Amino acid sequence: MKKRLGILLSGRGSNFEAIADNIAAGRLEAEIAVVISNRPEARGLEIARQRGLTAVCIPSKGLDREVYDRMVVAELRQHQVDLVCLAGFMRLLSAYFVREYNLAILNIHPALLPSFPGLDGQHQALEHGVKVSGCTVHFVDEYLDHGPIIVQRAVPVLETDTVETLSARILAEEHQAYTDVIRIVLSGKWRLDGRRVVIEP
Ligand code: GAR
């Protein structure tokens, strides 16, 4: 049986699209069971609908974090989701959510964590003056961009870069790295040694 992914997003949805494209092209053995957004206007929801996927909006505005997360987890359970992929989902998860999907929630961040967590990682990196940045895919815990790191991809920061050009270079890596990590995690060929994710050959 194919493993079932639940995608959570808040906006554009290009990482979600890359995952969906890789599944469609046979590069990733999995299926997208549901796409959930906390924002009704998220372009990612529209893309999901166009692709004939189940797309659900659960607005988060004004709701207590755990109350909201219980609604999301119920939706994920209803669609028998095995692995939750945060793809530009701009919310912290509660301890409840993290417990319910223990070591089965992934996030992608556009910087080399633990540098530049939170919003606008690319802007933070550029402002700081680093010469190398990139993206990180990690397991999610209840802290911001914090859980065990699975894969990182580095890109150079050029003298001529703007936030836009750096973001585009990082995004191209994000689109490949996320699928690679989903494949690794679903294969089960990894273990946790403290905070270290050890990937078996
Ligand atoms: C991506 O760059 C992702 O790494 C970032 O949001 C963007 C979403 O783009 N996530 C974070 O900053 C999480 N802290 P997308 O909607 O096109 O996939």
C-alpha cells in the first residue's frame, strides 16, 4: 500500500507542487491524501483542486493553538495520513499535534538551520552577510524550525544577490530536497541518535 501524505500549507504551494509532480512522474512512491490550508486564499489550495486532490481549508484565525491542531489532526486521521509535510505552513504546532504524529511531521525551511529560523530566512541570511545559505528539511517538534535535521542543501550567496535571486536559488534546491527526504523517511532506513538523524545506505 502506498503511504499517504498530508500536506499543510499557507500560501503559494510550490513545494507541494514539486512533490505532486514527482509523484506523478514516478519519482516518489506515495500518494497525497489531503492538502490542508489555514488560509482560504492560499494559492496552494487552488492548485490542489485543479489537480483533483482533496483540498480542505481550516481557517486558524482567532483559534487557540491546540483547539486548531485538534481539528487538523482529526482531518488528517480521517484521510488516514501516514506522514505530514509542512510546505510553507506558517504556524507553530502544539505539543498535542507533535505527539499525535511523533517523528512523522516534516518541515522545510529556506536557510541552513539553526541559522535564520522563522520568517524570511533568505532575507535574514542576506542581511547577515553569510556567503553560503540553503535549505533544511527536518522533523518537526513544538519549537520554531527546531527538530532533528534530515537533509540540508547549500547554495552560494553571490555579491550581486537580492532576496529574490537568492530565494529562487534556494527554492530550486527545496523542490528536490523535500522529495528526497520524503523518500528516505518512508523507506524507514534511518534512525535517531540523540538529535542526529542517521540515514542508512
Ligand atoms: C518556502 O521557501 C519554505 O521553505 C518556506 O516558505 C516557502 C513556501 O513556499 N517556509 C518557511 O519559511 C518555514 N519557516 P511554497 O508555498 O511555494 O512552497
